[in-house]
Amino acid sequence: MTKEMLNEEIIFAGFGGQGVLSMGMVLAYAGMIEKREVCWMPSYGPEMRGGTANCIVIVSEESISSPIVTTFDTAVVLNQPSLDKFESAVRKDGILIYDSTNIINPPTREDITIVPIAASTEAVKMENKRIMNMIVLGSLLGVKPVVAVESVIEALRKVLPERHHKLLPLNEKAIRRGIELAQADSAVEAE
Amino acid sequence: MTDFLSNVRIRSGNQMVAEGALRAGCKFFAGYPITPASGIYKTMIDMLPGKGGVALSAPDEISALAYCVGASLRGQKAMTATSGPGWALMTETVQYALMTETPVVIAMVQRLGPSTGGATQNAQGDVLLVENCTSGGYTIPVFTPSNPVECYELTHLAFTWSELLRTPVVVMLDKEVGMTSEDVDYMRIHDLTTLSRQRIAQSGNGSNGNVDTYYFEHPEDVPSFVPVGGKIKTTVTGSAHNKAGRLQKNSPETLEVLYHLQKKIDANANQMELVKRDVEDGARTLIVSYGITARTAREAVRRIRKNAEKVSWLNVLSLFPVPENKLRNSLHGIERIVIPEENFGGQYRSVIETLFDDQDIVGVNKIGSMITPDEIIAEVV
């Protein structure tokens, strides 16, 4: 295998309020901690809540020329509209991770790796629905370790305001649970 | 790792505009929140009071800029931030600042218009609206950063020129430049020298021992500043006036003042020219870009050269006055100039077209979604 320069282009998409933008920011921070070039570009509608939101995150070993990307190595989607919109934007051999809890029409492509994670259900089991985004972020790391888990945990410490630092252990648990779920899912697929 | 992290942070363009303003010695900010410029407002409200300044939440954009002009007339460096709809309300006061020779910096983060338009959509449709906002067609200096570090440096530079020329200066971003966050290595930001307006220490340049507020010897000179409300009496007016600041119709001296408002900018236009130039010998196409499309253009250039083809590129950082010399010096062997802009008419292209006859000048234009590198590449020969 030839060693390629790391240049990972990821879109995170879902409803406003699901923590889409913050999970992208946590990943960008983790990339920065690992001395990568990073870029985080938010995009959302004018609605105060309930609209769709997404962010593009680029983690690269090279200086990033354009934050504007139209196809992605990986898509992480948390609702049906985003799945409908971004399934086709994943590059061939890329990865699509989605929260399967609220999806009626699952993805159908066969030239990409599809990873359904019942993240919302899992978050309820962990007694905090808002931890869902960290479960999904963990799943991403489980499938494709763009950055080390330790960097993500350090990033959380930076992104979360200090008054919320009591939530750090729960977030870490959610990330680790996400990794487990993703790896269990891949194991099933391999069988 | 700790050392590295103390120098490198993730910052948005908006945050870096605010930090650049603080670095330039901005002591007053008034604003009215508006997407996509609110990041500047928030950062200034968070940080400025801790630096000994005043940050105000104004009742609307008209008041916001008027407050800034007032603060500047008292001698403080001042800035506001807005987007297209807010700019529409500010144009009267932009002209007042220009006429009264009041330094002020306006950070203008474009979104999709017209009217309230698309608050969260990118656009570069306010280029001519900003530049041509004055009755009389005076040059408003406009700087256009394309990444967070440039946001910092060009905001600092906007303060410098605003102070030195005593005129309003605009830092113009677009939504993507303002709201995209990237890693910023503070050690790599250039050393910046902060300059301030020339002040009059004591009375005496005018008649009766008073100060002539707008006194200059040559029309391109910039009058020295006297704060309003200080020990020296000074008169400030937005109406046509002589050098003493007294209302006059079209006396020769009043007309001289009106010419002077433009001549002081023209005389410094060469020095204000700022571009990032990436010229390749043998290239026949030059891409000219600014703001977020400079980032797309950079990617287009990278891909073209990866294919062993030649192309030259100019990232314009000082949009106005038009950096004519630097453009002209990049045209050796160039047959075609491609100008990508996220507006449908090709606003900056319409300005460039009037300057050069020997090249085909074409645009790549689009609204509502971002121009892609491939769309630029398709126009390059």
C-alpha cells in the first residue's frame, strides 16, 4: 500500500439541535491537536430551530486550498432529508454513517461502505438523548480513525465550556460506545 | 504539544476580524447583530470591554455606525460590522464619515441579496453596492480577505489606512470567509505596525487662533485631527464646507475640499495596492479572484498545474482602489483573464473590463451555490 497524504473530507448533516455543527467542530479541534491543517465550514438555513444543518470538515496534512467541497470521503448523517441529499455525494469506496433510528428509507448504494448506527436509541439507553452526536462521532472513529480517540477527548475539553466539564466522562463514554457499535457492525458485515 | 496549542487555535474569519481590530487599537465597537456578521459583534462584545474599550449593542444599524462616527470624532478608533441589509441603512452615515473625514472601519460580511435575501447563504453581490455608495462617486477603500489570517491582517490594515487618510474603510468578507473556521498559527501572522491619525497638539493653524478642522496645504494632504469636545474648538459638518468647516456653497475653497476628499485617496492608491501573486511563465490565462472564490481559484490552479498545464493567478486583497499596477504587471503573455465571482453580473469584472483592451475577460458567475474549481478550470485555456 502506498502511503498517501491524509486529506479527509467529511460532511456532517442533520437537523438543527442534533449537535451536527459541534460534532464537526470537535473533530476539527482533534485534527488541530494532531497538528493537521483543519477547516470547518458551517451551512444552515435561516430557521431558529428545526431546519437542516451541515458542516464540512477537512483534516489534511497539506495546506487546505478550498473549504468548498461537493463530494466527500465520508458522510455522517442524522436524518432522512440529509441522507436523501448526501448519499449520492459520497465518493466511490467512501463511507456513509447514519443514525438508523429515524430513517424510513435506508441508503441503497453498493459502491460505498454503509454503516447504520442506532445512535438515538443508544443515547436513550445511556439516559441522555443529547449524547447522540458523540456516539455517532465515535462510530466514525471506529470505522475510520481520522484522528486518535485521545485527541477527540482532549478536543472536547477545549470545545466544551468549563461549566459543562462535568459532562466530559459521559461524552467520553458515548464516543467509546460509538466505536464499539461501529466495530460490531463491521464484524457482522465481514461474516 | 502544549507549546504548539498555545500558538495554534481554531478561528473563524469573523473572530479574526475582531482580533485584528483589537490589535489595531480599536477602542469602540457598536453593532446590530446580523447573520453572517454576528461573529464579529459577539467577539467584540466579549473581548473589547476587557481591553479598556466600549462595545455597544445599538438599536439598529443606522445608530451603530453613527455611534462609531461619534466615538471616532472624539479620537477613538472605531468599528462596526454588518451585512447587506445593514449596509443599506448605513450608507448615509458612510457618506457623513467620508465628508467629515472621520476614520471608521466597517466590516461587511456579504450574504445573498437583494433585501433581506438569504441570511445564511454566501454571495459576493455587494461589491458595487459598497464601492458606489457615495453621492459623487468617491473611492471607498475595500479590502477582501479570503481566510482567517488575512481577516486579521487586513482588518488591521483597514484601520491603518482609515486613520492615515481619515476616511471610512471597508473590510469585505462573504459568509463563507466570515463563518468558516480554520487552524490559525499565531506565530505565522506578520509583524504589524499600528499607526494612528495625525493630531493637532495646539490651536493656531486657522484664522483667529482657531483650528481649521479641514486645513490642508495640498489637496492630497490629510488634515490633522482635532477631537470634538476637547480644548480646541473644532467644527464638523457633512455639508459642503471650506477648510474651516464652515458651510459654503461652491466657493473655490469648498470645491477644493470636495476634490481633496478624492485626491487624498488617489495619491495613496499605489501604496494601497495589495495582491497575492502566483504567476507562471508561459501561462496564457490569468485568474483574478477575491474572497471565498480565491480559495476555489487556488484549488483550480493546483489541479491545472497537476496536469502539467500553465496558469497564473492573482488573489486581490485590496479590491478598491483597483490595484491597477499590480494587475498590469501580471499580464505578460496573458491572453485571457478569468474572474470567478458569486454574483450573476460579474461586478468586479465590469470594473476590470474598463482597464484592459488586449485580453479576453470572462467571468465564472453563479448565485445560490458555490462556484466549484471545475467551473473555473473550464474557462482556463
